[in-house]
Amino acid sequence: MTGNICAPAPVEIKTTLIDCPTCEKKTEFLCEYYEWYGGEITCLNCGDSWNEEGRAPRPFERGWREKSISRAKATLEREAQNEKR
Ligand SMILES: [Zn+2]
């Protein structure tokens, strides 16, 4: 599956506590489930993410952890807003 510009919207978003291999402790994760290709989880502490195939590649970019964490938190906030409606 390559060249997919439009990412499908997650069908389910939630948080859960998982032992993060990077943080080496239990941390809060954002879990996003997609209809076609399973789920992706993102550690809200270090920003690493994992999918069915293992750890997602880390972007070769300064500050990607902060970006990843703020993206995950923004997703959660959006979801919380949706639930209020
Ligand atoms: Zn972590």
C-alpha cells in the first residue's frame, strides 16, 4: 500500500496504559484504530509509535518527539470535542 495521500480517519480513538519499551515504564498511549489496516499506538510520553509491524520509523527531524506527542494530544482533544456533541 503506497502512495496513499489521504489517510483514512481512525474509527476508534482511546487511551490506554502500556509498558513503553522506549520509556521503560507504564505510560499513557493514544490508540487509533483504522478500518483497513489495524491500529497504531503512540506513547504520550516519548512520542514513539507502533503499528502491526512493530515500531514506526522515527522521522529524521529535530523535535519530532514533541511534534508526535502534540499531534497525539490534539487528536485526543478533537475526539473529546466530538464526544460532547
Ligand atoms: Zn514512551
